Amino acid sequence: MACLFALIALISPRLALFMVWLLTPLVNRAFDGFLIPFLGFLFLPMTTLLYVLVYSPDYGVSGFGYLLVLVGFLIDLGSYGGSGYRNRDRFRRRDYY
């Protein structure tokens, strides 16, 4: 079951975060309100998902957890940058026709 969840998280982090939000209390435990996780769902889904998964009620996020959250942030930035770069080339080619 964990492998299936990891596969869903890699394919669609928003779907994985939505499943975690509905099926477990982890999101409510990691965040106090509704606004921050909702904004994370919209703009930085992998970062929010990894933050929720590494958060501990006793210690918060520490050590290796910060590294995982940073990796999630870089994945989110890479997806935005990669799609912008790809779209730029697509529109540039369209001008030549």
C-alpha cells in the first residue's frame, strides 16, 4: 500500500495530498488552520505533502525532515520552471509558421 501511495505522490502530488487530507489527521496535525495547507495544495503541493509526512507533533520538522521538505520545494520549482521553459519553446516555434 505504501508503494502505491508513493507512486500516486510522484504522478500527482495534489491527489496524494488530497487523499492524506481526507483519510488521515496528518494535515490537521501539521497545520493549525485551513489557509496555509490550501495555498500549499494550490502552489507547492509536493512541499506541502512532504512537510505533512515528516512533521512530528512533539518536535515539528527537524534534521533530515528539512532536507526532504527542501527536495519537495526543488521539485515544485522544477515543475514550474520546466513547464515555463517548454512553453516558451513551443510559442517560439509557432511564430515561424
